[in-house]
Amino acid sequence: MANFQTHITVGVLTSGVISTIAMAAAVVTPNDAMFLTIAGTMGSIMPDIDLESSRQSRAVFGGFGIFFAFIALFHYSQFLSIAELCILWLSIYISVRYLLWRLFNEFTVHRGIFHSFLANIFFSVAGVAIFYNLLEKSDTVAWMGGGVIFIGALTHLILDELYSIDFAGNRVKRSFGTALKLFDYKNPFSAFAMIVAVAAMLYVSPTAGNFYTLINSSENWSYLHSRLLPKGKWFDVGELRLNMARSGEMDPLTTGSVD
Ligand SMILES: [Zn+2]
């Protein structure tokens, strides 16, 4: 299987590229693009959360600890004193990072159900629910969040599978076929539980109608295509600004940012 660095690097690259494209297509704001990149990166390490000793598992629970602590902070910042807010932040972080992490690893088997295609669907829909309910993003951005998480997690499984092929020796290692699986074949009950969890997350998620329309819009795709390569010299921002000013898209005297 691939190591932590490989998973993180590929995760950042993949989700960074997707988020940049979404931003260029004017589908998301730069702020949302940042959230999408973080979500995709988290997705790329999610399948290893049940590997107790792994950096992946600690990183995911540490990340969620910080995330949920801040969500609570934003909700209560008006009503609590600084001392109370500090206690709230720390207790949520410690509960998620240490208690929940311990508990979770007590009840899971590594490379069990969480290292599967079905779990990837769960991570994505849970992501949609978090984007929509906790971060209060639009339904489209929420489903894009779910999309990048799915791509990140799927990339993880494919990478693990590729690493079980010994290209130099021209043979496959014994772990081949264990990384990219639909569900945990040894434990069908876990698959059933995961399907229930997916349904629960779908219940608290918005519908994907707008997201579906967006990715099916030929107008968006042709706009993206037209913006793919520079019209003139590469990185010639001065020329671009002049053209935009000529076409009336931008005030020539504006010195601020293009957005
Ligand atoms: Zn893995």
C-alpha cells in the first residue's frame, strides 16, 4: 500500500486541480475552492482511518477535532466568555481526536469496510451533509464537496492497489485485490450497516438536482474549454487586463484584483 506522503500529495494535487477548474468556471468562489481542496485531501486519507497506528487515522481525527471545535465556536462565540470558549474548543478537540479515535479503532478492523468503494460513497454523502448543514454552503457546492471527497478516496484505493504491483519484478504482491473492493466480503453485515449510514446521510443532505444540471450544462463545459489555454502569451496578466478593459468587462483604471 502507498504511504501517507504519497496519499496526501496525490490528494492535494487532484483536489487542487478540480477546485481550480471549478473556480475558473465561476462555479465556486475562491473561498469555496479552498474548502473543496481541503475536503478532497481529507477524502484521500479517509480509507485508512481504521489503521490505528497510522498517521492517516490520527490526521483525520485531528482534522475533524479542529473542524468541529471551530463549528461550535462560531455558533457560541456571541454567548460565551473567552474562558468558556477556550474550554469548549479544547474539550471538543480532545474528545474527537483522542476519545472518539480510541473508540473508533476499538470497533473497526483495518482494511475492513472503511477501505472500500461503499465506504467512499459514505464519506462523500457525509461530506455533502457537513458542507450543507454545518458549513451552510449551497446545495451545489455541497455536492461538489461530496464529489471531490469521492475522487480523493477512490484515488486512495487505486494507489494502494497500484502499490501492490511490483513493476520491477513483474509480479503482484499478495495484497493485490484487497485495496480496491466494493465492500468487506468477509463481513456482509458491515456492508448493510454502511448502506444504512449512507441513507441516513442522504436524508440530511440536499437533493443533487442543481449539481446535476450544472455538470450537464454544455454552456459551462464550452466556457471552461474556452478558458483552458491563454489567448496570448502565458502569464501575461497585463495584456489580459487591457483586453478586459477594452471589452468593458473591467474599468481600465481599476488596480484591484480581477475578481
Ligand atoms: Zn489504504
